[in-house]
Amino acid sequence: MYNWKNYVNEFKNAEVSDNREKYSFGLSYTYLLRTGFFFLAILILGGIALADSLKNHYNIKMTISILLILYALISLFRTLAYRITLDRETLKYGKHRIKLNEIKSATLTIGRISASRVGRALEIISNDKKEYILNLNINHSIKFLKILEQRVGKKFLINEEG
């Protein structure tokens, strides 16, 4: 997968100047290629199944094909639209808005991203005890982390063991 200690060392040795008001980070290109290929395959198979069901008048197969195509389109759109935006006072991702001055701690760690996936993550705990876990499968993740570290100061922690 990746070497956690090398990633942490690369993060510690990186230098980034924080001179812009707003930064925006999208998903990494390799992640987009992997998921894009998967959803494209689902769209093609769903389209073939839909064309066959229209020709042979299979209503159940037609319904399943339409649902499969809708699922693939919505998932592809959500994947392409994933962005993390970092302003001077706010961190935005999805529907979440986190004020940087309300962050109790931000910990770089290897964490559970979904029910079955473990990867690089940023665990943010706000002053009102809400916990946010950000998937760091983004372009320029080290730049993002360095800028966040500069903006939140000593609240930024690194879990050395992962």
C-alpha cells in the first residue's frame, strides 16, 4: 500500500508557503482513474443490458438496467465533485463546514475511512465534540496538511505509529 513512516517524514521535511487566501484540493488522479474506470464499465454494461431489454421487451431487466445506470452516474458525479477547500478561517468538504478556530485537535493518522477501507486520514475533533474523518486520497495531500498545520498551529498532531 504505502509506507507510513516515509509519508510522515516527507510531511515533516516539506516546506510550503501559505500565501493564498483559498486552496482547493480534489481527489488524486490515480483514485479518479480507478473509480472512473469502474463506473464507466457499469455504465457500458447497463447500457448494453438496457438496449437488449428494449429490443426484447423485458420490463424487469429494463428497470434494473435503468437503476444501474442511475447509480453509476450519481456515484461518478459524486466522485468527481469531491473537493476539500481550505480558506483562512474555514475548512469545507462536502456539506461540512469546520471553522479553524473551533478545532480542538487535528490528527494525521491511518484510520478507517469506510466500513472496509483503511488509509491515510485526518481526524478532526471540534470544540463541540464532533468528529470528522477526512480521506487524504487527494492531490497534494502533503501541501494540504502543511497549510492546515500552519493555520491551526499546535492543535495539529501526528500519530507516528499510524
